[in-house]
Amino acid sequence: MLREKTSYCGIDCSKCAAYLAKLTNDDLIRRKTAKAWTSPEITVIPSDINCDGCKTSGGYHFKQCAECTVRACGNSRGVETCAHCTDYPCEKIQGKLDILSEYARSTLESIRASLK
């Protein structure tokens, strides 16, 4: 696993559609992902599907990631991932992990275990 592409919350950015679409400039990925990620709570359009990775400063971030409180917290604390934080697991990451994949949770748990 490339930790530099692991977001604060445990998502592997290098496998994220928004990252891949930006990396490859693939409009088909953008259209398919926008459709898949649209829900009654959020409308996603193809131009939203661009991201340079969670930990990049400046550049592009998927709109949900740009506004993410977990990302902002990890960035301000200067940690590699939430698993590296002394407060892990906190309320912010617990709430985020409830809506993310089991993969993100297991990634953070694996990183945390390797730190002990």
C-alpha cells in the first residue's frame, strides 16, 4: 500500500474514481462516477470528479473531500493518517467510517496495528 496515497480516513486515493479521472483525464469515468455518486442528498456532476489526492495542498479535490472535517483535522495536526493520531479513534473519524467502506476502516486498523 502506498501510504502517501492513503487519505487521512483510510481511503486509497490511487483507487478512487475522482483521482483516476483527474490522473487520466477520462471523461467516461467522470460521467459514470457522477451518476453513481449522486444521491437524494447530493448532486454530483462530471466536472466534480477531479481530485489530486486528499493530502495535496492546492490543486483539485472532490467537493466532499475539500469540505471534509476529517481531512481538515488531519492536515492541521500534520499526521500521516488518522491512525497516526494520538486521539484515534475520535468522534470525527468514527462518524466518517460509519459511511465509508469497510476497506477504509481496515486500512486504518492495519496501520494502527503496525505502529504498536
